[in-house]
Amino acid sequence: MWLTIGILLLNWEIRKLALAVNLTQLVRETTRVTDVDSHTANYLDLLLTADPDRYSILVSSPLGSSDHCLVKSVFVHSPPVPCTKGTRRIWRYKSADWDEMSFFFASYPWRQTCFSSDDPSSCANALADVLRQGMEYYISFTDRSALMAARPKFNIDCSCPEAQRNIAYLAWVNAHNHKAADVDQRKKAYNRATKSCKKALRKARFDQIW
């Protein structure tokens, strides 16, 4: 409950900030798709900008066993060259203390700490610092070298179900956008493909492919 109230307050503050500084939300599709037919897909991603014409946004099906869609944002300017050194942080969500984190965010003085400045960049940086602080307090993590070689994630038994899930997702999105009569059937087909993909990934983990 406290987490829900905190999120609503945060959304309200972000909305007021976006309106005050003339920011546009670029992600206009649902980005969390449930595998339960009676549940409603949610909008979870914010991408606010004062120059929306320079961006193109693509929302595609989730990766792996995630229920969160992949959101791709392309900006016309060349991005900086990524650094190959340093570390990457791995969060261990299964050991997180979600109740204490909810209380932390719900009781945090957001307005005084994050939204007291008229500079959107300062507000965004302050907001990111508080979110990171809460995560570091209540979620275990490990910092690993960014140069570590990635272990293989998929074999043929994983890639085929994932390809079928991607096809089912695109078919559902197309039916939804065109208000087709079979949109419900397309959604159910996508949910079935998602469950099959998750099953294949779980087996891959069990067989130590990951």
C-alpha cells in the first residue's frame, strides 16, 4: 500500500514537472504485458524530452523471461563512445527487503530534496540519486568487472520459442492497433508463447546453459 501511494505521489510530481518545463512523454505504448488474460497491460517507462522530433521510439516484445517490453530510443546525434573499463552492478532482487524499501520511498521528502530546483536536470539527478540510494540500502548487489566475458544465454531450444513469442507479440500489437476482431485471441496466443518461452529458459538454466 505504501509503495502504491509513493508511486502515485511520485507520478504526480513528475507530471507537474513535465508540464512546467514543457517536456513530452515519448513512450506511448504499454511496456509491461502480463501473462494473465484478465490483467491489464501497464505503462511503466518514462522518456521525457523537450525535443521530441529528434527521437524515434520502438517498443518490441520482452527479452528472455521478462514481462517488460524492450524499449528502443534512437536520437539523431551520435552517442558517446562507451567505456570498456570499470564495473557493472548486478542486483540480487530475490534477497531484497521490499517492505522497508516501500516505507523508505513513501516517507522520503521528495519535494524538498528532488523538486526544489527550477532546473530539470538537477531534479532528474536528485531523483536518480534517491532511487539509487534506496536500492543500495535494501537490495543486495555485486559489482563485477565490465570486461568479464558474457556466458552463452541461448541455444536452439531457447531461440525457437523466443522467435515464436516475438511473432505472436507483433501479431497482437498489430491487431490491437487496428482494433481487429481477433485481438483477444492474439493476446491469448502471445501469452501462450510467452509461457512456452519461459519454460524453455528455465530448462536452459537447469541444464547450466546460462
